[in-house]
Amino acid sequence: MDGAYGAPPILLLDGYETARDGLARADSLAVDAHKWLYAPVDAGLVLLRDGAAARDTFSLVPAYLRTDGDEDGPRGPVWFSEYGLEQTRPFRALKVWMQLRHLGRDGYRRLIAADLATAAELRRSVGASADFELLASGLSVVCFRHRPAGMDPGRLDPHWLDRHNQAVLKAVQLGGRAFLAGTTVDGAFALRACIVNRPDQRPGREPARRHPQPGRRASRC
């Protein structure tokens, strides 16, 4: 199952019991550690219900080199290369292990909960704004667009509004103070904030509050 982005809060936080029960039924769960486990790129992990089945599928280690999985024995633990297609591989596990040891479950719970709170604040801010429109949201992702105040939504040219928000996105990204991505929601171009980086105290909120000029310039396009 693909838990690349959303698995950590589902597994660690209260309020997601139903989804967590669903994940527990999966044979395997993939997680991108460089997303919501805060590890540097590239880093990923997979949780396996039956590790032996994956090892039997992918292992190319001959019998005389095959370990027995005993970390305290002479033959040692299983090689990570036996669980996937990649044989010659860098030591990616080290940075994930260091993050897990440094933060622990409680540390991850605090950081992820703070990310979710920041996203909720951004949703409230967009919803309360006269010139921004919330298009979609979930976990720490918030999709919205700039819709100039005083303009009748029913009379706005959707193609013009898309071009306008594309220009806003370009100005924000090149401005260097914040980063948003672009996406499409129900056919409309949207600004996408995904908050998974705690060094910024209020990531994602800055573009909505601190970049009015790019929006006005874009309105001429």
C-alpha cells in the first residue's frame, strides 16, 4: 500500500483509528522517509507483514553467503539488498535510523501534530480571506487560489483565473521567501501548500499574507 506521504500521521496520531485499522490489513506499506519523517532525500522504507516472502522473492544471494537473520550470531542479519531489486546500494538506512533515534515516537508525534496545526491555520486564513478561495485540503496539504476580491465568481473567465494564479505561483517561487507548488483541482489551477518542514514556523501561510503585489501584477495577463 502507498503510504509515501500520509502513513506517519495515520500510524502515530490519535484520531485516525479507522484508517490505521485499514493499513494494518496491508501486506506491505511504503513510506517516503524524506517526506513526513524529515529525513534528507533520498530515503524510503517499506513495512512488511511477511519479510520472508519478500526475501524469497528478491534475494539473489547464493546459499553460502545467505545470512540467517540472527543479529547476534556469526551469520548476521539479512542484507537490505535481499528485499528489493537494488543490489549495490548506499547506506540510506543510516539517516533514517538516526532520525528515529533522535526524535523517537513522541518527537514525531509533536512535530507532525504541529504541521497539521499549521495547515489548519492556513485553511482558516484562506477561508476568512476575501480574495483567496479554498479548493481542497487533507492532512497537511492545502490547495487554494487567488480570486481578486469584488469580482463576481460567476462572471470570471476560468482560463484567465488559471493564468492569473500561474503568474502568482511564479512570483512566489522566484521571490525566495516561500515555496508553493501548482496543481489542478476539478480542472482549476491551484496553489498547493504541503507542510512537512518544521524549520519554517509558518510555512505556506506567507504567500497568502505577504505577496499581494505579484497577484496584482498578474491580473494584467
